[in-house]
Amino acid sequence: MENGRRACAAMGTAHDGDDCMARMKPYVAAMLAMCLMIIGNGCTMRIGQKAPGAIGVIDVDGTTTSVRPGGDAEAETRAPKTPKPEATPDPNVGLPLQPTLSPDADASAGTTPDPNVGLPLYPTPDPNKPMVALTFDDGPSKNTTRILDVLEQYGARATFFVVGTQLEKFQEITKRASELGCEIGNHTYNHKNLTKISPDEIQEQINSLNALILTATGKEVTLARLPYGAGIKDKTVKANVPYPLIMWTIDTLDWSTRDTESTLKAIRQEVKDGSIILMHDLYEATAAAAETIVPELIAQGYQLVTVSEMFAAKGIPLEAGNYYRNAFGQ
């Protein structure tokens, strides 16, 4: 009320307070409406404080507007307030001090590069050291797993001449052999004597097994061993089996004796650098012999490699239609 009387005096009127205040209502209402329209921008209203004779003051963003009795307005400007900059949220607030990799994250990220990347999966045989090729026919079988276990344990490799009827039952074993660096050769689909069947039948025996091997290993066949060793000089057989024909240096006769010690004796008596050793991975006695002879030969300084690796290391080419009993060289 006191502020109202001072405002009336500023207007130069001698009316009583009630009459003066009644006449001020339109001005006050107008100023209140203006404030309400901009109240979100810091609007304030102060009566009778800024300019002499002013009825009201509206302060918006640093500009003071005085409304005088005649209804005119004049603006007086003062230094604008400098708004405080909004702080940018720290994206690391609340995160762990060290990043945690999810199970699916690339475990290699930020690690030291592997010096073996780009190198062959398996060591190349040293041509200056002795080597032999262990070969196993007629599998795979459940006993092949024991042979693969010992080969893997000692970093050795062998060549498996498989037959189709067995491969169909033990595809995963053949796949594992291939993944360990062993060589998979063709020993026909069901072990027929190729000298006693027609050319079409020979091709069926070879091609059907090739398809099974490719499915199991993802690799093409490069070697063959003829059942019973029959047909290595037969023109019809050689014309229909377009691979190098691998024979053997040492026949352990394990298929006949089924005796571990007899198999070991045959190898120990005849083994030499470049030998191809014949065994059959159908038998428990042969698996037991492999578990003994693999570490034994390695201890003697032999490298246990595949047929193809041995011939390559010796510099002896393997050619389709030719047969090979050893890699002794000249």
C-alpha cells in the first residue's frame, strides 16, 4: 500500500489512496501480464524503484523498461549477465578404471602380435636330418584316435590310406587327422582288388572315396595306395588311378600277427632314413605299437613326417602312374 501511495505521488495526483490505487490497476495488470508472458526468462517486476515517476519496471535479459504515467515506455540498457556455461558430462564417470572385455570381444586387441602368424602350421622337415613315414591302411577306426593322440603329443605326422566304408563311419576322426597335419590318401571305397574289376568300376572306387575325403577334410587327394599292392604295373589300373602309387619299405604284418611286440620288432630291425612303414589302424595291438614306436623313433633322431613331406624334403618328385617303395634316393 505504501508503495502504491509513493507511485501516486510520482504521478502528481492528490487523490486519496483508494482512488489512486483504483486508477493504477490497469497499469499494474498490464505489467503483470507482460511478466507472466516472459517469466521463464528471468522477468522481475519492481514498482516505483527505477526511474523517477515510473510506475513499473520490467527487467528482461539485462534491459530495464520504465513505464511512465502517459503509457510510453523507455528502455535503459545495462550490462548483460554472462550465463554460466553448461558443463559437458564426463563420459567416463561411473565406468571402471580398467576396461573389461566382453566374452565376445576380440581378445587379440591390444595384445602383442603373434610372431608365428603367417608361418606354416607344421614345421618343414629338415632334409639334413633322418626321417621316416609311418603309414596306416584300412581305417579309420576307433583305434585311430589313440594313434592320433600320440602323434599330436609328440608333434609327429603320418599318412592314412583310408577306405570309404570306414570313413563313412568315422568322418570326424579323419577330419582330426587332417587338422593335425596328417596326410589322407586313397585306398579305394571298399578295398577291392583293382586288377579284377572294369575301368568304370576302378574309377567309381577312386572317385567315390575322393568325394568323401573332400567332405571330411576340405582337401583334394594327392596319393593312392592300391589294395594288396595289386596293380602297380597294370596299365589299366594306372590309367584309371591318376595318382602316385605308394608302396612300403617295411611290412610289419600287423594285420596278421595282431601282436604289438611283433610289430615293434619289424620296425626296429629295418628302419632307416627314408623308410615307408606299413601298419593298419584297425587293431588295438597296432595302436599300442604306435604309442611306443613314435617317441622311440623321435628319441633316435628321426623326424616323423607324411609321405609327401618326406619325398619333397629328399628332392624326389612324386608322379602319377609311378610307384614308390622308399625315399632313399640315389
